[in-house]
Amino acid sequence: MSDPATESNDAHSSSQEAKKPQIEPIRMPTVEEIRGQDIWNNCAVRSVVSGVMGGGLGLFMGMFLGALDNPIMQEEMTTRQQIVFQAKQMGRRSWSSCKTFAVMGLVFSAAECTVEKVRAKHDITNTAVAGCVTGGALSARGGPQAACMGCAGFATFSVLIEKFLDRYH
């Protein structure tokens, strides 16, 4: 027969072992993973990918918002004319949004990556500067006052989004 004190100690030690988190061994990255990281750390690659993704987002947003536009002369148009008008309107809105979001993604990503490389820091200041550059560049056609307002607005928006996503602790 076994001793009850020994059984309780065995049960206690096994429950402690179960509570201890398992320590995973450190795994070295493969050559392919290192190459992939090197490619993604290139500002040009990151900017182009962001521009393409922004363009795709703009395309879908333009289609959605273009579908919500109603023709002014709705009563006077036949159903076929309304469908054709709606399709053209969606196409125009989609292409316009696609270009805007592509430029926005490209400029923001390029600015953030460049500032991050120059400062050698990964913090919210990079986001604020990139937001300012992007907002200023997108609204520069409106003159210096519009560029300043765009800079301040987009920088504020960018910082608020980063705070909301809690990317930097």
C-alpha cells in the first residue's frame, strides 16, 4: 500500500507541473523568411504594395458609394437609361476613389517608412509626420493654407487611429 502523504505530494507536484508554462525553444528563421523580411523592409516595395491595396480599397468604396447616387431625372428616365447611368456613375466614382486611395496609401507608407529609417525608431512620431506629409500632399492644389490644414488634419487622424489600434505601447 502506498502512503497517503506521498500520494498528495505527487498530486500536488503534478498539478504544479501542469501550471508551469512550457518554454518553447527558440527557432531560427529560415533563409526564405529572412529574404522575405528584407524585401518587405524595402520602402519602395512597402509603398507600392500599400498603393495597390489602397487602390483596391478605393475601387470597392467607389463602387459602393457610386451605387448610392440617384439620378436627378429619375422620373424621366427609362429603367435601361437608369441602369446605364448608374453603371457609368459607379465607374467614374470607383476610378476616382481608386486613384485617391492609391496615392494616399503610397505617400503615407513611403513617408512613414522613410521617417522610420532616418530616425531608426518605430514610434507614433513617424505616424504623425507621415500623416502630415500625406495630408499636405493631397491638399496642396488648394494652396498653402489648404496644405497646412490637410497636414494637421491627416496627422491628427493618423495619430488617433494609431492610438485606437494601440500599436505603440
